[in-house]
Amino acid sequence: MTARLPQDLRSDARDNRDRILGAARAMFGTDGLDVPIREIARRAEVGPATVYRHFPAKETLAAETFTRQALAWQSTMDEGLADPDPWHGFRVAVGKLCELQARDHGFIAAFKSTFPRAVDFAAIRASSLTSAAGLLRRVKETGRLRPDVGTGDLILMIMANDGIHASTPAARIAASRRFAALMIRAFQASPGTDEPDLLR
């Protein structure tokens, strides 16, 4: 029992950190970056001291939350690139990216505005654009994508998706999924009857 105790403590610390980040993501999205640390701690079911032990300042917590968001976006792009069916990979990536943004609910924009020097935004953007270009290149080779579609069109799609407003988070996500489906039809070289479930 004594030999396992340090590992158990590390596991507890990881669990606390994950809960804090989950709570922060949810509350930053709904209440903005001004949400008090004590409220994040309450939602994460830990004490404020535990939050500060992991994240000494709110900027540190917000930066880690942003980094996890950015990693989720990159993971989605990587998943699309790794799909043996480029068209399916493209459809899934577009659907998931739009949904991630709908769940984000303005957090990323607020974080960039509030903490403009917290992370290397230029490097993250460059990496995302490189992945997007690779995704488009693969699917264009199949003939399923309109030849005039470029990374700028994906950026326009993300900007438009960010403008979706709804009465509830669930409604916003549903609207974003519908928007993604419509965009995929618009990007397709010969619009057909693809399954409506983009995440299949």
C-alpha cells in the first residue's frame, strides 16, 4: 500500500487537473474570462487552493485551456489526413471542426483578445493552415472536391460558423452541424446524396 501511494497521489492530481480544465473550458465559454476562480473550483469540485496549485494565475489556466482546444483542432485535422478515404476524412474534419467551434462559443477569440502574448498564435495558425492545405490536396486528387476550393474558403467557413447564435448550446451545436453539411455540399465537385451524419 505504501509503495503505491505516490502513484495514487499523482493520479489524483491528474484527475484534479483534468476536472479543473474541463470546468474552465465550460465556464469560460458560457461566462467569459471574468469568471472567478472560486466558481471554477466549485464546478470542478476542488478547493480554490487546488486550482492555484496547478495554475498560479488565471492566464495560466486560460492558456492551458486554449492549448487543449488547439490540440483538439489539430487532432481533428490529423484524423482527416489519416483517413484512407480522403473524401470521408474531409467530411469528418469539417463536421468536427465546426462542432468544436460551436462548443468553444467564443472562448478562443476572447482568449486571444485578453492574453495576446500568452501563446504563439502565429505558429498554431501556420500549423493549422499546413494541415488544411494537405487535407484539401488529398481530397482534390480524388476529384470529389471542387478544384477552386482553397484554404481561404475553409477560413471563411469557420468565420461564418462562428457567427451562429442560438438560444441554447445544444441548439447552437445542431445549427453548426447543419451548416457544416451545407458547406460540404457546396464544396463537393458533384453534389450528391451523402449520408447526413458527418461524424459517421
